[in-house]
Amino acid sequence: MTTSNRSPTPPIVLLATDVWKSYDDGAIAVLRGVNFTGFQGETVALCGPSGCGKSTLLHLLGGLDSPDIGRIAVNSRELKPFGNPLHLLRHEVGFVFQLHNLIPDLTLEENCLIPTVAAGLDRKAARDRLRELTDRTGLSHRLGSKIQKLSGGERQRTALCRALMNKPRILLADEPTGSLDESTSAMVFDLLLEIVANEGVTLVMATHDRTLAARCGRLIEMRDGSIHEPF
Amino acid sequence: MIFLKLIVTNLLRHRIRSLISIAGIAFSVAAMLTIVTVLQGAVEMFSGILSSDSQIIVFERNVSDLFFSSVPSEAVQTISSWPIVQHADPVLFGIVSSSDHPIITCFGITDADARLRKASWIGGTREDFGKDPNGVVLGQRAAEFMSATVGKTVEIGHAAFHVVGVIKTANGFEDGGVFMPLSSAQAFFHKEGSSSVITIKLRSKEDIPELKASVRRSYPSLVALEDEEFTRSYSQFKILKATAWAVGGCGLLLGGLGVANTMIMSVFTRIREIAILRVNGFSPGQIATMIFGESALVSVFGAVVGLLIGTAFLFALKLIPALHGYVDTSVQPSVVVIVILLALMTGVTGALYPAVYATRIRAVEALRFE
Ligand SMILES: Nc1ncnc2c1ncn2[C@@H]1O[C@H](COP(=O)(O)OP(=O)(O)OP(=O)(O)O)[C@@H](O)[C@H]1O
Ligand SMILES: [Mg+2]
């Protein structure tokens, strides 16, 4: 996609077109014609009642699953149904979940290096990137600590670093502070917004927290299997 | 580095489980090493008997066991007279038992035999052999377990012999054997006029094909083989070796099942972790490498421990007096290599299903497990 210098709208990085997804052979119809456009650098809060399909949509956008009907395009490239999302996961999108999903018994540093090992990144570059991210998230003094030794907030910040290690342009966050207490949640979210803004990353975040959602650039509601955007 | 760390971390998380599978491989490797080495040693010893100062062995065609081979004395005389032959020695094998020893190998030989010439004599002299049909020479071990010395009478089978000499040889069978004059042995075993084999030394090695051809022509019922040819083709040796590898292989199979079990547990209890790795960009190949790496590490570690245990066990066997001279503790490098490769192969095979399973884990589903 080419953009003219004076284009008022930034490029589209995420595009879901009439996406349908059901489980148990159609018995549970979750997404029923979802259309969504994500622009570069914006922060989007994805709200909606529990079970409405927020996580499902994030998984589809990140290539972890494929829609029954409809198309998903990331960075202008359409995802093949049940194709191999390796490049996507290694270089284009980062995931943060409600549970930190870090590997116990490994250190903070080792956990963060996993995506760089997967992608075959040069070790020096990987370490530089790790330093950069841990400096920003205030974790540089805990590099050698095992995951079990970290607090909830530190774990979630570690997960954030890990998701951004390979410099993806898109961050998909599924209730990233959902398991933290209010003040820690606010602190982690501040950091998240700061880094995302700093790196120009597009954020799509599923959340139940209206206060957090309100701080995002855009808020979309998911209801009855499709997206409603209050303007 | 992280790769190795992931593997080692997982092994350390379940120390007991890892130790059990390492032990499984170790014990089967130890068993395999011991059995193969002992049997190979035995085979070498036995072929050593035949090849002492000779290049060729002649025996009856198509016998399954040299104890059943019968070579007429007339053939010995004829072959001895061939100009290319330096010496041809008839040997009659027999098995006898004494009161406290179920199996003693008996060698019926002539006084010119290389075994007597080359041995170091502890008691008596070579000249004493053959004069008295009842006079036998004992290997040192045989003398020990029969508590016999030169001049004493020993009971062998249902007859009494007197000891005219004691010799020390490096070969376990010979050292635990009894050497009788050929004619006495023929009478004792009711094999008058024949021997089991003829061992032949030629004046020149180049004449080996000629000798083989001559034997084929003159004695169609006999066969002449070079020593290594014999060792390779003798069916008893083949059976022994095959048995050794089969028994060892079964052990390794059990060890492999242990590894398979461990790896299945390792994957099943780690589904979420594997899903996380996938989400972070690990390819199915990288996941498989991790699983195979884990089992390979267990196997190689097990193999090394097993080799140590096996070697220690062989040395322990060597110390048992009754096995003295029969156990060869020199482990052949080729055996070590084969054993390690087999262990590695077993480990990899055991990890096949778990690895395939692991690569098929779907991150979306796995991440929904809490
Ligand atoms: N693998 C699956 N098999 C069957 N049903 C599933 C599967 N995955 C999700 N679902 C169902 O799909 C619906 C949407 O799930 P999803 O996790 O996307 O909701 P959500 O909006 O993220 O909810 P929450 O806010 O509670 O996280 C739920 O009813 C869920 O039970
Ligand atoms: Mg959800």
C-alpha cells in the first residue's frame, strides 16, 4: 500500500472482512460477520460481554486460528486459511495474554529471548533489544530472576517485553492487566501505552475495564457476533 | 543456548522421571555391552585355539559344530606330506567333566603341536608329553580347580590320568583345558582314526589358494578355511553373536519404551508451554528438535552411564576366579560406538510419537486450558 505524503489517514495494518467463526461444528456461532479495520499506530480497545468473542477475534487477527468465512489481512497481506502463521508470529504481531504465559524455571531474560531464538535473530541484536525494553519497563535489575520470583506486575511487564522483542508492528493484547489489582493494572497499562506510542505499534486490546478502554484512541464494542463502533 | 536451557530445565523439573529413564537406558546399555563383550571374547578365544601358529583350518564339510567334525588320520598324513605345508596338526576336541567341574575342554593333540611348543611350562617339560598314553598336560586353571600338580593322578570323566605337565596360556579355554595324546583322546572319546580338525601352517602364505584347491580336490568331504574366514562363517559363532545382540537389543527396546514413556509425559504435561513457544514463533521443526533433543540427551547420558557400569561389571566378572581367563574385558571401540548409536536411535525412536504430537498442538486450544 502506498500513501501520499499528505494522506490524512495512516495505512491500514489490520483488516477483517465479513469474518464468521463458530465452534463445535457451527453449534456455537461466535463471530457473525465481523468487519474491522486497524490503522497503523492507533490504540483500539475491544469491549463486550464475556463470551462475546473478543479473544476469538484476536486469535484470528494474529493467525492462531482461521475464520470459517471471511478474510483477514495483516499488513496488507491476506492470511491463508489454516496457513502457516510463522512469519506473522515471528515478525508482525506480538501477543500478550491475561495470564502472563511465561515459562517457569527460566529467567526473565531467557523468557524474553525466546522469540529472538525462534526467529534466529543475531544474539547481540537480541540483547540490545532486551536491554532497551527492560530499561523502559523498569525490569533491567531483574534479568536473571526466575519467573516464579517475580511479582504479578513484573510478570505482565515481562510478557510485554517478550511480545515486542522482534519489533512487531502490531500488538494484540487479551486483557493484559486482567489478572492484576487496580493500581498495578494502571501502572502496567501506562507502560504499555507509553511503549506502544513510542514504537508506533498498533494496539488492539480486549478488555472489560472501561477506565482503561477510555484511554485508548478508539473503542469498539462487540455484540451479537459483530462489531459496533460508537462514533 | 535457550534451546538447551529449555531441554535441561524440563529434565531438571522432573528429576526422578529423568533419572529413571536414564537408568533404563544405562542398564540396557550395560547389559548389552557385557553380553556382547563376553561372547565376543569367547568367540575370539575359541578361534584363538584354532589359529595358534596356523593359518588354515580343515574340518568336515557341513557340520554345525566342530565337536561333530571328523577328519580321517589318513588325511593328516597326506596333507602333511604336501610340499607347501610346513606343518599340519590334528586336534580332537572333546568335552569331559570332573567331579567338581561340569565342563572341561579336552584337546587330543600330537607332541609336535604348537600349543605345547608355545606355552610356558609351569611343571614338567614338553618331552614328557606323549610318552605315556595316560599322561596329560593341564592348563594352569584346570590344574588349579582340580588341585592337581605334576605327578598326581586326576580323575577325568570315568578314567584316571596322571599329570605330566602344567602349562600357562593366555587363552581361557586352553588354560582351563586338558591336553591328551591324540591316540589316547581317540580311544577315550571313541573316535579312533580321526580328529576334529587339522590346523595347518604353510611355508608361504601365497600358497593358501592352492592348498584350499588341493583339499577340495583330494577330500571333497572336507573343507579348508582361512582363520578369519572360519571365524566369520562358523555358524556357532554367528548364533552366539546374534544372540548377544538380540538379548542386548531387547534390553535396549525396554529402555526405549522407558524413554518413550518419559517423553510422552514430558509433552502431555507441557502442552501449554509448547503452545506458548508456538505463539512466540517456534516452528513445528523447532518444537520437534526440542523434544528429540531431550530424548537424545537422556539416551546419550544413559549410554555413557551404561558404558561405565558395563565396564565396571566386566572388571568385576574378571575378578571371579571361576571365570578367570574366560572373560575378556577389553571392550572393542566398535562395540562402544554401536552401543551408543543404538541407544541414540532408541531415544529418537522413543521420541517419535511425542514429537509428532507436540508439533500438532494447536496454540489456540492449548491456551484456553488454565
Ligand atoms: N475451542 C472452543 N470450542 C468451543 N467453544 C469455544 C472454543 N473457543 C471459544 N469458544 C466459545 O466461544 C465463545 C467466545 O469465546 P471468547 O473466548 O472469544 O470470548 P471472550 O469475549 O474473549 O470472553 P471473555 O471476555 O470471557 O474472555 C465462548 O462462548 C466460548 O465458550
Ligand atoms: Mg477472552
